[in-house]
Amino acid sequence: MRARSADQQRPASTHPLSPMEIVEKAMPDDERVWVPQAPNVWFRPLMFNTLNGGWCNLLRVRKSGVLSRHLHPAPVHGFVLKGQWRYLEHDWVATEGSYVFEPPGETHTLVVDEDCEEMITFFNISGCMYYVDEHGRCTGFEDVFAKLDMCRKHYTEVGLGSDYVDQFIR
Ligand SMILES: [Fe+2]
């Protein structure tokens, strides 16, 4: 449901064209809400911004080691909810409770080390994930629409229905 309709309760202080708010238990009780992204990697959608081009999600990684190398053309904000991770290109470690700002123009490679059973991080991603190989050549990308398509496919397969994802679209 992207826009408010007449039967939806709306405080008088809210403009009629304002889209609906999203209030969601970020950590889902239903395992099916996690969308597989790669072996041992899942994302949990929270908000798909189809106007600015971006999305908010939780990323969950279990015992995965080195993940794909990628470039961001636009800023990314992260908040670590559980576990820890780092980028091969940096000497810092993002630990539970850390806020991370990933500046536009940076290429980096996510690593979850052996001693971390599971990491979960909230990410607010603008633009897209631009995947590159070790020579910086593009191997693929994900934008808000690609993420939406992944969700629709998964939610159809697990019985939640393709429209389950609609609640996160603005
Ligand atoms: Fe990144």
C-alpha cells in the first residue's frame, strides 16, 4: 500500500499525499521473511525507496568468510545489530553497536571472520550495489528494483505471496 486511502486513519497533521509510515519488527519471527542472497547470506527488507532509488534492510551472514567485492556510487549507512565484520581494504572492525558510514566512490570487500557465527547489520543503501571483480570490472549490480524482484520471487516460493513485499514499498 503505497499511498494513504480515505479509510486509513491519518492524523490531521499529516498531508493527504504523504505516503504511509512503516512500523515493523525488524527481526522477524517468521524465518521465511529473510530473502536468500548468496550461500549463507540473507537480507530482510524494511523499506524500498522507489523514488530516490535506495532501500533499507537487514543483512544476515552466517559463517561465510569473504563476500563479494562492491562499489557504491552513493552513500551507505550501517548499524551493526549482532556479530562483527570488516572490509579487506580497511583496518577497522565494525562490532556490535557500531555505526558505519560508507562514502560514495569506495570499493570494498565484506569479510565475516571465522570466529563470528552470525552477523546482522542494518543498512540504508542509496543508489545501488555495483559488484566488481579483483580488476574492478563490473560483474553485476542490484538496485531497489532488483531487490524487489528478488523478494517477490522468494515470497512466492515460500508461500507468503508475491505481494508480501508491497508493504515495504514507498
Ligand atoms: Fe559496502
